[in-house]
Amino acid sequence: MRILLTILVAIFALTGDALAQGKLELTEVDAWLVRDAQMSSQFAVAEALGYFKAEGIKVNPRWYIAGTDLPSMWGAGNIHLGTATATMVVPIAASGQAIYNIAPQSDIAGTQQIVLGKKGQEIVRSPKDLEKVKIGMPKGASVTMAIQAMARDTGVDFSKIQFVNLAPPDAVTALAKGDIDAMAGWAPWVFNAVKQAGGKVYFTGNRSMIPGKEGQVDWLHVHAGVIASGKMLKENPNTLKAVLRALRKATDSINSDREGAVKIVAREMKTDEALTRDIMALNIYSMEMTDKIQKGMTEFIDFLHSLDRIKQKFPPESVIYTKLLEETDPSLVKWKSKTEIK
């Protein structure tokens, strides 16, 4: 009798929780996810460990390769849930389409790196010596902002740095040949620069290895986040909250059992486990909404406007919606947006 009573109490408790959380408007949704450990690890883990299923929802991953494809894909009006960074969100919002970051997933600044080649290591004895070297980097890459911030902090004249427009794989080759002195890029290419070209990491978006200036830095605010359309937010808030609850559990799993998460993510992203482990070690997986998210969005708006990739600036808060995350777990919201859904 006591066992039966315990079971009944548990059932009523679960039912009460479900009612309090609200009925799901949808029990199946598509999520457009970049096949990348930095962007979509939580979705992979939540699916593999049954966290979506436990919330009563089926999430269909629509994997694609390059995050830069999202702005053109979003315009068709078929994408309502996914993962993105500010680089992808800003052009969409600037074109007048409704897109919102509803929760952070990871700080990926650590994978954005500046690597000195063998020649560069001989030349660069202090940050000021960067004015003498050639750095290979895709023109307009977000890692530029890390270099600009480093230059401001260390007295380097950014305008004197010579940049060579190279895609990451080509930059690795050029670094090995000595055609450039350094490269700026992101994982996995910067790992290749170290292993294949004898490179040495000089600094990243959030850590300095500069002799005498080692430690945490705030040179690049770039986060992967969960994004939703205005239509999705208006029509399916309870569904989105169920997704966020599952992703919160996945975030905890990534941080408490990294090896288990590495295996899941490597399998889903179709990458080598060792490489996945290295990439994930540089990311900070957290769903805490802080003012750094807003700051990063501001910096990307300014940066893309300076490159003429967007014609007009807009308030960064207008693409950040914190209400659902607050209703899911108030402790995660350290900074609130007053944004209303369009």
C-alpha cells in the first residue's frame, strides 16, 4: 500500500509539473543545426540521451555544414528553430526578418586563434612586432575583432598589420611554406597550423599566451545560441520551453561527463574523437544569459556595418529574447532584454 501511494504521489507530481509548464503546441519540430561541435553539441547530446523525448517532443535535426548559409536559407520562411552566432543573426535581422536569440549555448571565442609560424615566432618578441608581419586570414572574418581588441590593449597600430586574404586551409599551407608569418582562423584549421606548420598560438578570443601578458582576456565576444523565428515564438512558446529544458540538461551532461559527450558529439558531427575533444575543450558550454551576449551582438553589428555587409545598424537587444529562458530557469538569466515579439 505504501509503495502504491508513493507511485501515485510521483505521478501526480509529474502531472502537476506538466500542467504548470503548459501543454505543448507541437510535439514534433525541425531544428536547423550547423554540423559543428561549437554550434550544436547540446542538440546532439539531448537527442542521444533522450532529453527531448522526456519532454514529450521529437526534434528532427536538419544538419547543414556552413553557418554562413543561414541568412539565404532563412529568407524562404521555412526555418523556425536552430543554432546560430551573431554573424548569422545580424544579416537576417538587418534585412527586416524576425529572428531571436532565445538562449546561449556556448562561448566559442577560444577556438578563434592567432597562430605564429616559425618565422613569426622569430620576429614577434612583443605585440608591437605584429606590425612587421604578414597574417593570413579570410577577409572580414570575425577573428579580426579579436586582433583589433588586442591591438587597442597593447598599443599596436592595427592599420600597420599586413593581412593576406587566405581561406584557412590555404593559410595553413602558406604558413608551412613561410609565405606568411602568422595566420588567424578557427578550429580545426588553427590546430593544423600548430601540428603541420610548427605554429604556436599567440592569443585567442578569450586567452592570451603573449609572454608577460598571459591569462584570460575579453578580446572577442562570440557565442553560439538557440535561435527562433517570430512566428515560432508567438505560436509555440511551450514547445520552445520544452526544447530549452532538454538543452539545459544536455549542457549539464556535457560539463559533468565530457568524455561521454565527446563520443556522442563526434559521432553526430562525423568528426574524429580526438579532434572533437580538442575543440570542445576550448568551448565554454553554458546557457547563462549575461550582458556579454548583448555586448557581442553590439560588436558584430558595428563590425558588419563597417564592412558594409549591413546597411543600417539596429539595437542589439531587439534580437535577444530572454522571457522563455527566464520562465524555464530564472537562475540562468543574469541579463534581461525588454524585447517584444514582432
